[in-house]
Amino acid sequence: MKAGRIIRTFSTRDGREVVLRTLTWNDLDDLMAMINSLVEERADILIDEKVSRDEEIDWLSRALARLERDEVFYLAAEVSGKVVGNSEFARKTSGHDKHVGTLGIVISNGHRNLGIGTEMIKTLIEQAHAMNLKLLTLSVYATNERARHVYQKLGFAETGRIPKKFFKEGKYVDEITMAKALE
């Protein structure tokens, strides 16, 4: 998949226009600001320390290379010229599970509950179909009820739980795994 390809546009519940597209080098600063703001807010994401510019450059260079090789599909949500969401599904290129994609998504504060995440996941599902994947999986913090609701609404079902997988802010939190079969 080419970098910067516009997949679709839509309007949020409050009327803002959103462009869903693949990542580009120009997204570097927005992506770094978004991930660091999620760390500051202590969002339910896997990283808990801010990333440096060099770390983000390394991540984005690998991401764009994997996008070009169709190993990972990265989808950015852009509002008013700024990236406010990033999502992906990765698939293995060899082995008995190369028909499976692993999904992940983040939305910046101030852009949640507007339908952006739902539209991003719908688009990821469409792209997974186009890439002949048969199953999408994801992991979510048990405390992230908003995300779990969206996943369930879009056909994902809980398939497992790892008790106390995460230790966050002095408390253990279960990891929930979910899956959606693609027909």
C-alpha cells in the first residue's frame, strides 16, 4: 500500500470532516505529539513513557517500509490537517497464522466519542477483507469499557482474558483478547 493514500472521508457526530488515509513522513510531529499526550493522560495503551523524536523517526521509518510491503496496514485519521487517530492491523507473512491480522487503535483526547474510532475499525475490517485475511484479533485493557463496546458493536467477541496482565498506577488490570472472523 502506498503512503498517503486517501481511503475515505466522513463527518463526525459534531460535523468535523475526517480524512482516513495511510501514513506519510509528514505525520511525524503529529504522531509523536499524539502518543506523548496519551502517555501524559495515562491512557490504556501499552507504553508508559514519552517517546523521543529519534524513537518516533525510527518507528515511522519501519512503519512506512512495512506499509509498502503490505505487512501492516496503517490508517491515520486526520481532522483539520492534524492526525488525531492512528490504527493498524499487522499480519504475519509466513507460518500457519498468516491469515490472521492483529488490530490496534489510538484516538487523541478531544476526538473520542465522535465516531472516528468506529469508522477507522470499519475501514480496517474492509482492508483486511481486501488483503484476504480471515480473522482479526486485538487486545484491550479490561478497564477500557468504551473501546470494548465499540469492538463488540463491530462484531468482535471476547475470546480470552489474562488476569493481572498489566500493572498500572498501583493496580493490576486484566487483558481481554477479542476476535472477529472475516467472511
